[in-house]
Amino acid sequence: MGVEQTFVPLLTGGALAASSLPAPAGAATPAAAPRKAPARRRGDALLPWLLPAALLGLWFLGAAQGWISPQVLPPPQFVWETLRDLALSGELWLHVSASLQRVLVGFAAGALLGLALGSAMGLSRSAEAYLLPSFNALVQIPVLGWLPFVLLLVGIGEPLKYILIAKAALVPVALNTLQGFRQTPASLREVGRVYGYTPRQQVLEIVLPHAVPTLFTGLRLGFTKAWLSLVVVELVASSEGLGYLIVYGRQLFQLDQVMAAVIVVGAIGYAIDRVLDWAERRVKGTA
């Protein structure tokens, strides 16, 4: 024991001394990592916007030259005017708030169930053997496939939307939770057992910290699935919301309203995805 106590400081001191020695003459020194020029960084940031800008330019050009019929695709200025009128009248915010409320409630329920189910399968081989085969079979059924069955059970009201959105969010959350709990190295669990950790301590102090990045990835995917399923559900059974706004515009052949609602759906979905991506990178960076 005494040898080990004196050996480590000597090794550390030798390493520090060696690192402080000047480099021999003619020896190559490690080159500093090249930094991107500001113009290069700005170019990288603008690169993802090239395709949307090109499509928007083609849309303007096609509408101006008469290449596209207004009955098929309305001109951009008509869509912008419709979007502005919806916003100024307050109708747009009514539909946006209804959609956000549904997706938040459904996602919260689905995420909680997914975390519980994934944790049970990840911590117990018996639970995985009993639940995972049936779970994998049920998740192959799309959201619209469950619509008639759930419609018979709860009717066409808000619970229908909450259940289908929760189902969409549950699948990626449960699968990523299972994967996150299973990716903890067995050697770390063995160390915990050697130190006398209880099963609860092993889960909270060993398994969970390693699973946090994967859990957050599952939550991000779950929210994305919930948002997509929300629009699908509102297209079929709703009297308000962004999906209903799309269906109502199609029934009245107001394609400018359809395009305006589609743009809002895409913009909100993109904004939510960017926020979740930033939060996921922060969590992975601190995990």
C-alpha cells in the first residue's frame, strides 16, 4: 500500500515535469486547429435556406408568368394576404391555441406512459419478454388505423384527439427509454454492486445518468410524432385547430387559406424542433 501511495505522486510529478520541458530543436509542434472565417460560418448558416428560397422564387415566377393556375396553386401574395387577415381577425390564434393545447396534453400523457413502459422493460428482462413482442406488433398500426376503434369508445370529442396523440408520442418515448436503460455498461453496474448500492441507488446514480441523452432523444421524437398526428387527427375529426382550417379551406376551394394554414403548421413544427434540438444538445453536453 505504501508503494502505491508514493508511486502515484512520483508518476504525476514526472508527467508534469515532462510536460513543462521545452520542445527539442527542430521538433514539430502541434498546429492550432484552423478557425472558420466569419464569411465561411455565415455561408454554412445560410446553406439550408437555399432550397426554400429557390422554391419560393419558382413559386413567384410561376405565378407571375402564368405557368401555374391559381386554382391549383394561388399566388404567394394571395396566401400572404390571407395569412395576414387570419392573424388580424384573431381566427388564426384561436386555431393555433386549440392545436397547441391538444398536442401538449396528448404528448404529456403519452410521454409519461412511454417512460413508465420503457423503464419497466429496461429494468426487467421478464417485463421485456412479456411486453415487447405485443408492443412491437401494436406500434405497426398507424394512428388513423386506431381512429374507428377509439371513435366507438369515446366519441368524436377531445378525448379522441388526446388518445391518438398520446399513442403517437408513446412509441418513440418507450423504445428510446428501453434502449437508454440497456446501454449502461455492465462493468459500471458491477462496480455499484461491489460498493453495496441498492437496486434503487443503481438506477438513480448509475443507469439513469447514462440514459438521459437517449431519453431526451425519445422525448424529442415523441413530440414530433405528436405534432404530426395532431394535424392528421384534426383533418378527420375536429371543429377547430390548424388541421380543421386546412379541411375547411379545401371544402370551400379557398386554396390560399389551405396554403396559409400549411405554412403555419410547418413554421410551428420547425420552431418546436429547433427548440428541442437545442435543448437536446445542452442535455447531451452536460450528461
